[in-house]
Amino acid sequence: MATSAIEHRSALIIGAGPAGSAAAQRLAEGGIDVLVIEKRHIIGNPAQCGECIPEWGEVIGAFPKAAKEEWLRNYFIFPERIKLHPLKWMRIFSPSGKSWKMPLDAFAAHRLQFDGLLADRAMNAGAEIRVDTALTNIITNRKDGKDLYVTNNGKITADVIIDASGSLAHVARLRGGHQGEDQVPTIYAQVSGVIPESFDIFLGAIAPMGYAWIIPKGEGFANVGIGVKAGAMKGVLKEHLKKLCDELNLTIHSWGGGWIPMGGPVKNLVKDNVLAVGDAGGLVMPSNGGGISQAIMSGFYAGETIIQHFNSGMELQNYHRITMNVMGKSLKTSLRTKKIAYLILRWNWSAELAMRFLGPIGGIRRAVECKKSVWII
Ligand SMILES: Cc1cc2nc3c(=O)[nH]c(=O)nc-3n(C[C@H](O)[C@H](O)[C@H](O)COP(=O)(O)OP(=O)(O)OC[C@H]3O[C@@H](n4cnc5c(N)ncnc54)[C@H](O)[C@@H]3O)c2cc1C
């Protein structure tokens, strides 16, 4: 219910995606008063995702320094009921149809169920989540020094804010900062038909400077999508995906899409009393667009830092340092891989040539795993 009174909270989180819910849970467990506002009516719906969820093995494969975090290890134990299909393999296809297979430790899920699960965990820990509540404005430079967070459902001030609003980073934008760079447009469809067992990726002119994917969701269903650098593909992305689905004889049941911030982490994840987590902090792997594990990890580190900030005066800036210590190297390598991919994945001939050269020497696998390609110093 909208009210003119200003509500004050210890911690305010904008967005109940994986990053926001993980942060909220950690904060509530640490005894911090925390409110999450979420603009959607139903958390996780509509999905903006290929819905490939990493298991713990995949997370620590990419970010080995996270292996010591018991809390995260436990967080990544998900109930079997939300796992629609195990994703044990990924195949990367060149334009001619040659493929390279590599192991994967992930599963397919409905984000509606996955995000709902994470939100439930946060609420069970004591966090308050308020849906149908969108941040619409932020009033800065007020007399009491506290920024005013204006929503369609009341006005809020808070000691610490977490921007978990996703790729468009609403808090940073409304405070006059800038959101993540290289926002990549994506479109996907939920389809049925003859579906492969593995997570398949297609490179080349089918998705110039990007890739097309098929992620099996079990029982003849899949999430099929295309993501390309903005402007790299002529025409309407949806039409290209429709053509691909027609060629593969797949029946489309629904559409979705969104933006993926592929420009790497924002310069500083902390600005004043605002901590940016997940996509809002540009923490997606630039070379493959995966962001769920980094969203959860950054939510955890933000929560940890804020707890210690309240309890023992730890600087909020520590959050940036810890997060970059754990993720910085892999994200940097991934960003470099993406820049090279932009050069070679524009045309079929260049994609084919590069993949035929890199495939046999393990370069494709290393690029996917965000480790240095063998030929990158
Ligand atoms: C098409 C597509 C496919 C993808 N596929 C994968 C994949 O298969 N695997 C993977 O790991 N990653 C994938 N990603 C990336 C992944 O979806 C994100 O990295 C992840 O969701 C980031 O989590 P988050 O919590 O930071 O943000 P989000 O999940 O985007 O959550 C942000 C939340 O904030 C809310 N919000 C936004 N603005 C406001 C506001 N003004 N007020 C209140 N609430 C607000 C939103 O409604 C949303 O619930 C994909 C992304 C896209 C677009």
C-alpha cells in the first residue's frame, strides 16, 4: 500500500534475481534488517535466460578461489525437483557442422522455479521481499544526506543499498552513473521437437559475433536462442530465431529475451553506500554470457561485507576487492576471449578456419572454460 511516510531499513536490495536473493539470505542470516523490492508480480517470471544453471563443480572450475566458501558450496545444493535435465556435455558446432564436445556440470531449469526457490530461501532466513514494487526514482543530495529511493509503493531510505536490478543497473543509472557496457541483445524461445541431449552451441554467420544455443529441458523440450553483438546481425533477431527453429523442425511455444552486459565488470562495484551485484555489476562472463554463478557469489560477498560493516566497521569497498580477487582473473580472460571472438566469429569462413585450428589444440575448450587460450600470452 502506497504511503507518504518514509520507511527506513538497514539494507535495501533492488531486484529479487539470484544476486538479490543470495545477498538477502546472507544478510538476514547475519541478523541484518533487509528489504528486497522486486518490480515483477511473480519472481523469476518472465524468464530472461537460457536456463542453464551451473552446479558447484562448474562454479569452482571457473573460480577456484571460491572453493573455500562453505556457505556458497551449500547454497549450490539445489533440490532435484527443480532440475529438469542434466547438462553433462556441451557441443560447439562450426559453420560446417563439425563439433567439439566438452564436459559440463550443470542442469536446465525453469527460472521461475529457480528464482522462486532462492527467494524462498531468503524469506525463510528472515528477509522481507516485496513484489510489485519498482524503483522509479532516486532523489540525491537531500538535507539528511540519505538518498531517497522512490517506488510505486512508497519511499525508502536505507543505510546500505544493493543494486541487484540486473543488466540495466537501475540504481547506477538513476544515480547518474553508467550501466554495464556492450549490452548484447538476446532472444530465445521455448520449443518442442527432437531435442539433443547436450547443450549445443552454433557459431558463425548463424549468429555473427555471438552464438545460437539449444539447451535441452527434458521430455522433448528445449530453450533455443540467439545472442549477438548489437547491430552485428541484419534484420529482426526474432525472425532469425524463427528461421532456425523452422529449419530444425522445432515448434515454438513462447518467446523471451533480454540484454546481457558483456563488457566486463564495472570499474568499481561500490559507489558511496551502493554495492552492485550480479549483472548490475557487469559480472557476466563476457565470452559466454553466463552470469548466474557470479550473481550468487557476488550477492554472498556483498552480504558478508555489509554484515561486517555493521558489526565491526569494515569498509564497504572491501566488497569490490574480495569479489575481484575471486572473479577478476577469469572475467578478464573471458573479456579478452570475447574480443578475439568478435574478430573471428563474424563470418562463416573465419569461424571455420579458427575453430579448425583451435579445436585440435584445446583452444576452444580453454576459451569456453575462460582459461587462457593456448595462443594468447
Ligand atoms: C537470454 C539470456 C540467456 C541467458 N542464459 C544464461 C544461462 O543459460 N546461464 C547463465 O548462467 N546465465 C544466463 N544469462 C545471464 C543470467 O540470466 C544473468 O546473469 C542472471 O540472471 C543475473 O542475475 P541478477 O540477479 O544479477 O539479475 P536478474 O536475474 O536480471 O534479476 C534482476 C531482478 O531485478 C528486478 N528489477 C529490475 N529493475 C527493477 C526495478 N527498477 N525495481 C525493482 N526490481 C527491479 C528484475 O525484475 C529482476 O527480477 C542469460 C541472460 C539472458 C538475457
